Amino acid sequence: MAGGAVEKTGISAMCGIAGCALSPNGGGHDSALEGVRRMLNHMRRRGPDAEGLWSSPGVVLGHRRLAILDLAARANQPLVSAHGRYSIVFNGEIYNFRELRRSLEQQGVSFRTTSDTEVLLVLYDREGAGMLARLRGMFAFAIWDSTSGELFLARDPYGIKPLYYASTEAGLVFASQVKGLVASRLAGTSPEPAGIAGFHPWGSVPEPWTLFRNVLALPAGHWLRVREGVAGTPVCWDDIRVHWRTNGAERPADDLGLRVREALTDSVRAHLVSDVPVSVFLSGGVDSAVIAALASELGASLEGITIGFEEFAGRPDDEVAAAAVTAAHYGMPHHERRVSVSEFVRDAPRILAAMDQPSIDGVNTWFASKAAAERGHKVVLSGVGGDELFCGYSSFARVPRTAAFGHVATSWRPARALCDGFFKYLGKRLAQPKMAGLASLSGSIEGAYFLSRGLFLPQELPALIGPDMASEGLARLAGSPLGIGCADTRDATAAVGLLESTCYLRNQLLRDSDWASMDHSLELRTPLVDARLLAALAPFVSGFRRGAGKALMSQAPRAPLPAAIASRPKTGFSVPMARWLSGPIGSRPDPRPLGKLQRNSWARNWAAIVMADAIPCA
């Protein structure tokens, strides 16, 4: 396939991209071609509708396609520009592509497809990296410039769509999955201490690290140029942190309510763009109910997908009954599905295999995606991100309170030493290891946030991963707490919003949403994780605390949410993991029961399981 030939097959197997920008001294065109083939094969569930492999001097590009817009074969990828200079592989959706297309057509541009991918090619031809600021959507893509011999990689501001790369002897290789890169046999697999050390405190691997040395995530909101197989320095084109760092604004309650309604409606409308039917993950909470309500207002016909767990039946944790109330209220078809512990045991090997980087979360989304795929859906809307923007987590009250108390309690050195000893004793006595960090970490917003979200304390790492790995990993991660810098925001509420969005949401919820949905060839869309929505509402986030944000959100639909849903206490999309992990779960290296679980320890047990499954890859 040299000289720009295209090989496309209709292998039935979601969107995944892969490729290699060759080093002129590597002499590895054939090995790169085979490596990209292996990556595509590994990512076959990401793209059941088509496979494309394209090569030209200096580059190999590959793509697996889930057809959502322009279902015809003419929109398959890799896609080459009309004049032949640029070639692209793209993962994601550009929700404003029709608006961009109309503007380009008015300037005399003719299009061969109706896809958003071709719009990206034309925009890049005209504006280069400057085109990124015009895009609304979730995306990760690579564009090859045959004239300059450069590869251009880019990723959306929130980091909804993943993109990883590695420097190799053959050149720079990239893919939508870390495990895809490993499958290429081109990228090295020696362990990365920062990734391994970073996972244990957070329960997910902090960006840009992975478990493998030299395999990195392109940071969210960044682009990267590659020339002769060598990567430059990633360049930030959109840093969402700025929205919490600029001055806030105040508006009368009625005016703010209208602004929230308009911004939410605009985002939901954008996320409905599709040439296939769209469904919605419907929980018993406000976020998904508002999405369903606004979609109904816009004339969309959605099916609500709700999963429940046998252990929660009849309890407040059960989402099914509350979701059914919302579905009935808006006249929405509703599919309910129960998941049992026996199904979890059967599916655990596949869940662990699909988990691209180790995570203590994502099992709930995996089963919800399974239920949607069983119904034949290709696209689903999710309420993820609502709590980060509208201050729905208890952390928005707890973290500032903990930080204020910690600052006072530890400001005097003798008091700090006394508190340190007391909390270490109490943590050991109550089997709550994180309590040992209260004195040293609770005096700042960042430290209090780590105590709220953290899994293991840094001082526990030598016993978990060995002193050498812990020492090098901690040094490479840097920062106190690990892996995050100073929030540096206008107030404490904004600080928590920034931390929840750039740590928990980015490194865990969005990453888990990707691998869990893609394993079922399902595109998961996030109307509440949208850069334009953030820009519209971030100035007012400080006024969203103490339930005000969720109240404004619940009042956004013209047909109000059912009172039982609007006032329902937050339960979270929880899974009975403690119960499930008390028995054997199939693919564990040691399938014996974990024994009697102590309070809050299921996450540590699950962390050990997912890491044990991931480490052999290294």
C-alpha cells in the first residue's frame, strides 16, 4: 500500500485511530505497517463498521470506524483531502460541523461527503492549528501533511477522547488505547514508575502518565507536531482551568436560571446530531433526567437505559424505580436491566481486558453500555460531568471545611505534631489508613481534596510497589498532593470545581466512559462535559454551591422534573462492589475470596485486582 494506496474492509468487529510517523533512519515501513495492523486488530470493538489502513512515504495511518454520521463507505477513513496533500484519522464527533461546513461552502468549498471528518481536513488546510478553537465536540485526530512531512495530533479541551503516543526505533506511534500501542510490538513495555505510583493514590493513572515508560497521553486541550518520527513539545491550545481562575460574576436568580436553561438546551441540542438513533443512560438523579427532558423538548425520541443491581433492589441505592418515574413523566420508552453477582463473575475477565488503564471505577458504565448495546444502540447520552459543573458532590462543602479546620489545627507546630500522632493512632485503631494523612494534608484545599478522593497515602507506596519504584515514581510525579498543582482559583468552590474536573472527571470518569462504552461498540456522549457550556456557566459556579446549582439545573426544562426526582438525595451511580468482591471473581490471579471486607476497603481490594491484571502487560 505504498504511494498512498488505501485498503478498506467491512470487518464487523468503534472508533479507534492508530498510526506511525516513520523515522527516516528507522528503515521500518514494513514493521510499522504490521504494527498498525496489530493495533487495529486489538481495537476492533471500537470500530465494527469499517477498517481502513493507508500508507505513504513517511507514514502509516489506520482507523476502525463506528458509523454515526454519513453512513456510506465514502466517509470511511483514513480520508485524503481533495488535492491529496492531507490525510486524516479521526475519533470523536464535531457537533458544530454542519455550521462550519455551511460557512466553508459559502466560501466556495465543495465537499465529497457529509461527514464531520472532511470538514476537519478543509479547516486544517486553511487555518492549521488555529482551526481547533472553532471546533465543538469530543475529538482526537491525526493529520498527515505530505508536503511538509509532518504529523499533527490534537485532542479536545476536556480530554473526552483519548490519544496516546510513544517514541520507538521505527518512529512515533500513536493510538486510541495504551493496550493498542502495546499490541503493536513497537512501543516499549518497561514499567513507568510515575504511572504505577500515581495509580495507587488516585485509583486511576494521572495524565500524562501511563503504566509504560515512554508511552504518554497527549494532554487534554493540547496539540503535537511530529517531524521525521520525532515528537515536538505538546502545545496547549485550550486550558479549561482558566474558567475557574478568572473573576466570577453575579446575576439575579431569574436571569441566571434563564442562562442555565439556554446553555443546557444548546449543549443537548448539539449532542443529538447523529444519523443513527440516540439513547440515554437514565439514572434516578437530576443530571440524566434534565438531559432526557431537554432532549424531549427538542423533539428527540430517546430510549432510557437503566441498570439495577439485585443487591440494591428496594433500597435507596436502587436507580430503577426513580428512573422509571422520569421516563413515565416524559413519555419515554424505558429499558430496565438487572445485573447479578454471577453476571459480574462471568464478565470480569472481559471487563479487565477492556480496561485500558487500571481504574477502580467504570464497572457501572460497562454494564450500562452492555445493556444499551443489547438494545441495538450505537449512541448514548450520559449525565457524567453534571456534579463537577453544578457543584453536586459533597466535596464542594466538605473539602473547604476540612481545609479551614486543618489550617487552624496545624498552624502551630506543636499542635501539628500532636495532631499527626493522634490521627496516625486513630487511623490504625479504626482501620482507616487515610486518617494518618489528616495532619499533613488537611491544611490546604488541594490536600483536603486528596484526602477526599485519594485511595492510598504516599507513605504506603513502598510497601505496595517496592521502595525503589515508589521513590522514583514519587519524584517523577512531584507535587503535594501527588500529581496535582495549585488550584489557584478565585475561591474555594471554584477550586473544588477545577480539581474535580481536571482530576476525577478527566483521569477517571471520562477515561472509564471511553473504554467501558467502546468495548460494546457504543459511542458515549457527554452534554454536561462541553467546553462551550463551561465557558457560558463557569463565571457563576461559585453561586452553585449548597444545592443551588442542581436546583437551577432541575428547573431548566419547561416541563419541570418530577418533584420526587428534583428533591431526591444524591446516591451516585454505585455498584455493590463490596458484596461482589467478597467472593471469587474469575480472572483474579488468586481467585480465593478476599475475606471480610472492612469499611471503605473494597476500592483498595479492587485496585489490587486491576493492577495485578495490568502489570503482566509490562
